[in-house]
Amino acid sequence: MSNPDDPASWVAKADNDLLCIANNLNDPDVPWDVVCFHAQQAAEKMLKAILVSRGLVVARTHDLLGLFDECITTGAQLPDLRSDCALLTQYAVAFRYPGYSPDPDEQDGGTAVAAARRIYDAVRAVLIAAPPAGRPSP
């Protein structure tokens, strides 16, 4: 069972989102809305990993800009990822249900995956560089 107070548990969940993306990209009929959703989820979980690593309780939110700003407030040395956060936040809820158009396409999916990767890599570097006292790096 994963532990919501352990940053490594959040990273593991983000890894699963990235695996889901990779699996979907290997299908001849890629569900781009699902790819975009999991890109958003991977980024969200990584940002929450930073907050947990600093002993904070994470809010139940999909607002990546808010999470990013909270990470910066804790002193996390992240590059400016605000545009990536803004791009991905839209995929948290709206595109998961019918009625929102246009649905994401291959270009949207590629852009979302690249944004998620930038966030993932930047957060991972921060977590590895400065793991919290008493906790192993993820």
C-alpha cells in the first residue's frame, strides 16, 4: 500500500501515469484525451511529491499553477514551469467527459507529454538533490 506521506509513493504513481501514456502511444488508435489526462496527472503527482517531501499535507486539487507556486514558496529550486502547468491543468477534468471540443489530437498529446516530462524531470532533480532529512530519495 502506498503512503501519501512518502514522496516516493507520489513519484511511483507518477511513474504509473507515464507508463500508461507509453502503453497508449503504442496502440494504433491512440486515445489522445487519455494521454493528455495522464500527462496532467503525472505532473500533479510530482508537484505533490515536493510538497510532501517538505512535510506538507497536499490539497485535493488539480490546479497545477497553484501547486507549482506552493512548491516555489517552500523554497523548491524549480525552473519556471508555469506555462507547462497552465497547459496541463486543462486536461484534469474537462476533456474526460463528452461535450468539450475539440478533443485533443496528436499535436496536443505530444505537447502535453513534453510538458509533463519537463515537470517530472525538474521535480525529480530537486527531490534527488535535496531529499528531506530522514527520508531516502525517491
